[in-house]
Amino acid sequence: MEAAQRTASATVSDVALARAVLTAARGVGGVTDISRGRYAIIRTIGLGGDSVEGVQLAHRADGLWVEVHLVVRPVPLPPLAAAVRAAVAAALAQAGALVTAVDIWIDGLAAPEAGEP
């Protein structure tokens, strides 16, 4: 197998990366769901028609730029965004992706859980 073929076959698909982003973001306390986007549907589209809504990936010369759209509970947003950025960056690093930036969009606010102020 030629080097170019080995590299291509070892590359993780954008859809798989977007799914890793979803899992990481949903695992952060305060995140209740992923949003499709407020003004346009945000998605990552892969070969064969697979897509992941709420996450958009852009490959840049210095690394991967990630945009993730969230619905959250009423919690302090700067710590929540920092936790989501860290979780997403860690998940993508584990998948072998170099992450340049993780942009967090808060598209919706969910009702507090029972017992929360």
C-alpha cells in the first residue's frame, strides 16, 4: 500500500469527528441538547449523505475549527463554554485531530430542572 493510501484510510471522517463533538458537548453539565442553529441549519456532511446537525467543522492550515450549537440550562455561561471547549478539544485530540478553535453558540435556554432556582 502506498503512503498516500495509508494516510487516507487512517483519516477519521468529518462525520465521526462531529459525532465525537456531540458526545463531548452533551456530557458537560448544563448542556441539555444540541441545536440545529438559529438562522440556518448547521451541519457536517460526509460522504454518502451522512450528516450531523449542530456541529460544523472547517479544516484550516493551522488545524480544525469547530462550531457547536447548544441548548443549555440557566447556568453561568463563561464556565460552561470553557468546559465545553475543553471537552470537545480533548475528544478531538483523542481522535487525532489538531484543534485550532472551538466556537460555542448558545441557541436556546432550557427550563431549569426541578429544584434548581
